[in-house]
Amino acid sequence: MIVDLHTHTNRSDGTLTALELLERAHSAGVQLLSITDHDTIAAYHDFDYQMLMGKIRIVPGIEFSTRWHRTGIHILGLNIDLDSDSISTATAFQANARKQRAWQISERLERAGLSDTLPGALAVAKQGAVGRPHFAQHLVDRGEVKTLSEAFKKYLGPGKAGDVKQHWAPLHQIIEWIRTSGGTPVLAHPGKYGLTHNKRNELIRDFAKSGGQGLEIISGQQDPIMTKSLAQSAETCGLYASVGSDFHQLEQPWSYLGMPLELPNTCRSVWHLW
């Protein structure tokens, strides 16, 4: 069975609509899928579940942003109740945090000589939440820089004018919101935070102690050594294992719909909880 429990639509920082993503996932042979947009469940209002009966099983999901010490991390909420009060509270809190940050980024860029960037970033984001990637694309579109990487290097990356720290809900609160909704909290792509082996294991232990239940063992194209290490960490901490492509857009060979994401035999798959 092909499983992908980490994908994004244009409701956050992906490029496909929910229906386009689901159609492509089905064509690629995906049988179990979750749309996990950043801090929003809006994509789930963009398609009719009845249309997918017998084609692909959907696990309602979301990807929350938070911080662990000084490191920004992401927590997946899988198999959540989309209509629960806790998810409504969580998404409202995170949306307000994103809105405040977008204003601050715009103000700082203006002081750096780039005026009126927020309307452009909002236009790029369309119906999605605004983040630095949308500001970066706007700067490319209006000719301030040639590439997205240049936008981050000059204006939006660490230590630059538009590098505004986010005030997300704390880790324990994110986990509580997910579990109260009946969902399963999963630490997303733990191998991609730039942490040392020891620090990564410390993060995983803290996540488990805070009530986390799952670990994303495979995230897109990944070194087998990392997969083995994460599988061992999951076993040590008593966490279930999840997999996801972290799909955002087409023509990314390291992250595509239908890619093989097979768990090591020692892992307990998170989807067997549902």
C-alpha cells in the first residue's frame, strides 16, 4: 500500500488545488493520503469526500508550526476531527500569529527600502496563509531580485531585514489541541532541522514526554542512514511511525506523489491506529 501522510496544497505553500493533488495522488497509486497544510484545514472545504469513495482514503490532517528551544519545528496532526473546537481554536491562534508576522515582515522590508510588499505577498498567497516564501516570490515578480534564493539571501533569510521570529503556540499546547480533537500528533521531518544527532534525539524525547505519539520516519527522498536512526529513536521512545513525501509542487524529484516510502520492519505504522 502506498501511503503519503504529508502533502500541501495552494491553501498554504503548495501549488496544486486540493482536487488536483488528490487526482494526481490517485493516478500515482496512493491509497492513503493526508493533506497537511500549514496551520490551516481550508483545503478540506475544496472537494467533496463522496467523489473519492473507493478511490483513495483521506486522513484529515494539518501541519502546525511551533518552536523547540530556538528551533522552529513542525507537528503534524493526523486523523483530526476537522469540526472540533480545539482545531478551530488552534487554527485561529496560528492564523493570527501569521498575520502579525506578515505585517512585521512588511514593515521591516519597508525600512530596508522595499515599500508596499504586503499586498503583493497576499496576492501570491491567494487564499493561503502568508509566509516568507510569498514575500520572496513577490520580490522576484516585481524585479527586486532574480530568484527566490536571492530574495532570502538579501532580505528574508536568517539575520536579514525580513527575518521576523514567529510567536507560535508552544509545543505542549499544539499537542494538546491535536489530541483533544481525537488526532495523533506526529513530529514532522525530524531529520531536517539541522540538529546534531544528540540534539535531535533530545527533541524526540521531549516531544514524546509532551504527549507526542508519532515520528515521521521518512520524509521525501532521504538518506537510508537517517531512516534507520529515526526508526531506532521511535522504538526507543515508544512512538508510532509515519511517512510522507512533503509534496509541494510538481517536478521535484526528491518529493513527489506516489514515491516509495517503505518503513523499516521494526516500526509500528501510525495508520494502524485508525
